[in-house]
Amino acid sequence: MSDARAVARAIDALRRGWPVAIGELALLAVETADAGRLRSFDPAGQAGLLISAGRAATLKLANQLEAAVPDAPVLIGRVPWLDFDTATALADPQLDLATPLKGPFRAIAIDAPDAAKGALRLARVAGLLPAFFVRPAGDEERITPADIDAHEDAERLRIVARAHLPVAGAEDAEIVAFRTDEMPGEHVALLIGAPNGQPPLVRLHSECLTGDVLGSLKCDCGPQLHAAIREIQASGWGILLYLRQEGRGIGLINKLRAYALQDQGFDTVDANTRLGFAVDARNFAVAARMLRLLGQRAVRLLTNNPDKVAALEAAGVTVIERVAHQLPPNPHNERYLATKRDRTGHQL
């Protein structure tokens, strides 16, 4: 039986710089470790460096097939010049311009590919850079890829609280909170208006601290959020789902790292893959679970993203209509919106 709680303990350990094990592999996260911890973890100096294919492609260590799946694992063989500082430079693309990369390095076969894939998933869930020193597992606390599946299983979500919440643009709203026992953040739904026998107008809005709270002009998230509330109110009945999946599912810190890469000239897609993540790591099955718990199995979806339509349909929620959600660009987000249109299929 899988153990989702064990994943929460593993995430805590990784963030503290402690080693964990997935299956046959022991892992030490580069981001939170240091040279001393690496010596304790690997006194013989033989642990390889596990990174993602997206990052390996940047370092010219992955072929085109591997690079097509940016969050797939690549193992770099250990050599004398691959010390902790070099590993940090290999792991973090923000350092590419400041730190000349040493070498040469060689990608080698991975003996436990499922565990390696699980390690990169665990890094994303923990909000860390996907880079680990790896060696055969010893007495570290051990989890399995199935445990990570259980940790991210949307079916474990449940309703835990609800209350009346008048908001700007919808004074008759009700807020409903959802969580699992282990997830660090709660998802919420804002129910606007009263059910009228028709499918609700629904907006899936992923958390964006910089846009929703700080008013960032680099994206269109804040204006989209407030416009969606107004549109749902005007429709008479609908639901806004606020999903705690910052940065398309890679977390706030990694999103800010992607912003730094955008400052170097990379678009939002290339920034994510250079960090070693999928272009979009969100789990929209979470949204489908929330809608089903609210008794809604057919919706009108307010979106320009066809992936959201497909994800809801795959999870058992019928999308009877896609309603376009268009807002004017500003000088700071024109390129971002064009990238979403041209590279991720958004129908703007």
C-alpha cells in the first residue's frame, strides 16, 4: 500500500538537506546540501549527478529524443572535477553566465529509471531544483514512485470549510476550501451566484503571487482573475477555482528562477525547460475533483487553453462550451502572451 505521508516526510528531509531514498537510489538534493554533507553522503566520491533532460540538453549532454521530454532523468558520471560547487553550477541555469562550466562530462546509463524519474518529480513537488547526487540506497528513509503518485492523487481532496465571502465584483459569493492531509497548500473555490439548472461558467485560475497580489505586469494573471469574477457574476452562476499550483506547477521559487532566465532573453517555455521542468506541470485533475465534490459534472469553461478542456474531459467533467477569455496585452507581457499562443497552443 502506498504511503502519501512518507512523501511529506521526504520533502521535509530534502528541504533540510538530508538524504532520502526512492527505491534503490539514495538522493542528496544539490540545492539544499553543501560540500560537507556531500562528503558524509558519498565519502568515496563516486555518486553521480542526476539532472533532467531539459537541463542536460542545455549542457549538451542529452540527445534530441531525451531533450523532447525535459523532465526525464539524465545521470552524469562522477569525475574528480565534479565537486559540490560544480554540481551547483550544473544544476542552476541562473549561474550559466556567471560560472564557466567545467568538463568534460558524460551521461551514463541509469540502473533504476523509475526511481530516477520519481526523484525529479519529488524535486518539483518540493519546489527544489531537479538535481541530486545519487548512490545505491542504504539506511535512508525510503519511499517509492507509487508513494509520490499517492501524494499527488487528486481523489484524496476533500471539502474542509466553507463560508460566505463577498468579494469585489461578486458580493454574493461563497468560498469553499479543499485539502488533503499532506499537501502544504489548500485549493479554494469561489461560488458566485446561485445554481439555476444550467452548467456553471467555470474558470480554472492557478495561483500567481506576483500577478494576483503584487500586480506584476510580466503576466496577465491578475487581470484575468478579476475579469473572470466579473464574467461569472454577469453570467448569473458559476465557479472560480483557485488552484495552488504556482508557476505552472513548479512553485514560487522556481518560477522566479524562470523569471531571471527571461531577463536573460529566454521565453517562458525555454526558461522552464532550462530549469529542467515540463513546460506545464500542473495537475488539472485537482480541478475536476473539486468540481465533482461541488456536484458539477458539466461546465462552460472560461479559458483560452485547450489543455484545460482536455484535462477536465479526461477526468470525467464534460465541457459543453469553451468561452474565450481575452484581455489586452501591455508592453511587459506582449512576448509572454505571444509565447502562450505560438508555443503552448493558447487560442487567444
